[in-house]
Amino acid sequence: MRSQVVAVLAAVVTLLASACTGTDANAGSGSGTGGGEAGRASLGWEECGDGFECAKLPVPLDHAKPDGEKIELSVIRLPASGDRIGSILLNPGGPGASGVKYARGARTAVSKAVRDRFDVVGFDPRGVGGSAPVRCLSTSELDTYVGLDSSPDSPGEVTMLEEGSRRFASGCQARSGRLLPHVGTIDAARDMDLLRAAVGDSRLTYLGKSYGTQLGAAYADLFPTRVRALVLDGAVDPSLSPLEMNTAQARGFEVALDAFLGDCLTATDCPFRGSVGSARAEIAALLRRADTAPLTNGTGDGRTVTEAWTTLGLITPLYDRQAWPVLRQALGRALKGDGTTLLRLADLLIDREANGEYTNQTESNLAVNCVDAPYPRDSGAYATAARESAKDAPLFGAYVMWSSLPCAYWPAKGGPRAKIDAPGAPPIMVVGTERDPATPYQWSEALASQLSSGVLVGFDGDGHTAYLTGSECVDRLVDDYLIDLTVPKDGTRCPKIS
């Protein structure tokens, strides 16, 4: 995934495990404006299937001009089934992941206890999905872009990557230029306050995962007195520069891969023998082969399974321990030259649908990232950072670092990251998984320490995020906090699942 922070929806991970197993198939501070009760919009809810209601929320394109041009956000809710407390807003991460799609899986996104007491509300943030989506490239152009060599080892490969990144940025300007300056996290946080008011809550109850933690922390910093309860699961460290974040994430994927390989070597269907080190060497050799002689693609869609597609397919199942059997199967086939299963796994991560069409996840992901922080404007900075990152993350360092290159050519300027501490907010629960591949545990430690009222809960586990991934300890603490405002002790550690 070409992003500084990658998130996988719980629903997508579930799809991954069911679709592939046993088959070949697939930040600013201050009180701010643009929120609160002033100009509160009403939502005209309409039934939209399976017990859900849908609506559109008008918000200013530019929050500095609240009476100016409006865009509409897509919103969905599942009404509470019991003694209602209020609403809980969800964000699954990304940036670029659809909150509407995530909330459609509300029955697995939050517990029954939470569904009983809260209307579960999902929304597509501005620029995402059904909310004034950013668009940049055609389907075939996105296929080409994703397949570009993001670990270039020759001047010619660097030039191709630079040209592809420029095309991406210029395509975004041509198709979505007026939106690009207004899709940042601070804009989305102000939208979230308008949504809080529109659903009738005086204070916000929120569950954010991965990038959703950055959005939730930004909200708390802007509107600390309007916070009721925020769960920030799989946290992002907002103090890091973009390239520092890339480096840490690449290391996270390496840690997750080692955990997978250690487990794989105990399984009868593991395609490796020997040690974790020797298995890593075989994977490195596989990636080198795919760079020069792409793997076969049995889907019939004409794509070439390059090193980039192979790397994406390798990364995807690291998000969820339950998908590790799928990764064993995919790697076994890839070592024999067949990249079909890895390709289909990659499609799940980047939201390439069965018909070959993409959602706008990849485009909106970069659109948000590139305006949320200042990226280097010289490709040489990415080359240097990629070499340094590869020292600690030899398999993923260069790939993750070069994935941000379109931001070097981005037409909308990224502003500096501001300190986020949310003074005056009630206790905010930050949850971190110790071997999380996409949002390393130290990021959760860092965010909890930066928030003036942050409370850290750690989980000795594998995979991306912790809530409803198998830990009864985490689930109980989150539910008690959301429902009864019972705050866990800072530094609580939930044990490994036996």
C-alpha cells in the first residue's frame, strides 16, 4: 500500500480469511471554528437495508468560509437496540477507508453490548468513498501505478517511479484540484464535530482505528470539552515526520513477518524449513526474482505480478493472525512461480474490487497524507531515506519509503504538524498491540503520553489493532469505558491469547 499509514478494515480482514483460505481466489490546536451547535444540520435518515439508515450531511468545503460552497458527507447508522445512551462514531483508518462500509459491518466492528446502548454511526470522511471523493487515475492507470517498482535499484527504475508519481499527482490536480487543499485531518475533525451535533449528542463518543486515532486525537485537540469517550486503537504518533513514520512502519512489518515465520515453522503446511533467518532469505530471493521475472497471474486480468504486487500480497495477511494460514498457502505457491493468490491478497489491501474497478482508497489515502504534513520535494531525499530504512527493514524499508513519492509533486501544500495534547479533555483510551505491523506499539505509547489525559492499554498480540480481535481483556476494558466511562489504569497490559 502506497501510504505512510496503512489500515485494513476489520471487514476486509474477515473477507481475506474467508475468500482465500483453501482456494486460489481471492493536527492543529485551539478551539477552532466550524463545529458545535451553530449552523447545526439535520439529517434526513432513510432506510437503506438490513436495519440501517442513511443520510447526507452538508459541510463547508472550506471551514474558514462556513457560508461558502458545501460538499456532502455520506453517513450511515444502525439504531441502538436497547437503552440508548447516544451515538458512537466510527472510523476504520486509512486514511481513505470507507466508514460507511465499515459501519455496514457494525455487528462485528463493535460488541453487542455497545450496539445495545449506542446508535452505531459510520461516515465517509471528505474525499473518501461517497463524500466528494478524490479521483486521480483510471483503472488501468492505477494498475500501472501500483505495479511500479517501489524498491528501485537502478537509475532507470528511479526515473520510472518519478514519472509515475508525477502522473499520479497531476491526475489528482486535473480531476480533483479544488478538493485537494481541503481533505486534511483537521478538516475531517471539524466535519466530525458537525456530525456529532447533527446526531444530537452534546459530547462525542468515538472508536477510531489506525489513522482513525489521528483523526480522533485531532478532534480532542480542537474540541476537548466536547469529548465524552474516545477509544484510539492502533495509534498513530502525530509527532513524527512523514519519513520517520515510514521508517517505523517498515520496521513494524519486519517484526510482524518474523512473528509469522516463527509460527509458520511449527505448521505442517509451512513452505519453509530451517530457521526464521533462512525463511527470510527465501522471501528476499522471491522478491528479487519477481523484480526481474514476474510471477504468473492466473486471474486472466492481464496484470503482471511484479515485485510491488508481490510485496503488497505479502504485507496484507500480516494485518491479522487469523490470515496467516492464507499467507503460508500464498507463499508456497509463489515459491513455485505462481503469484495469483498474492495478487488477490494485494487487491484486498488496496480495495481493488472483483470487477477490476478500484474504490478511491488509494487516491484519497495519498490526498490526505500529502496535505497533512510537509513532505520532501526532492526525490533524492526519498532515495537516501530508503537506503537508511533498508538497514533495519531490508524487505520493506525501501518499498514503504518510496511509496510516499507522489507527495514530492503534490499540488496542494502540506502544512507543519502541530503538537496534539488536548488539554482539558476527559480520559482518552489508547490501545496498542505489541506486534502490530502497520502502527507499531511505540506509536500508541507516544500518543498516550502526548495527550494530557491519555490512558494506555497494551495487548501482547499480533496483527493490526486489538479491539474485537480475540482478546477478552481488551474487549471488556473498551466496552466498560465506552458504556460506563470506567477508565482503565494507565499502563494496563492484556495478556497474549492462549
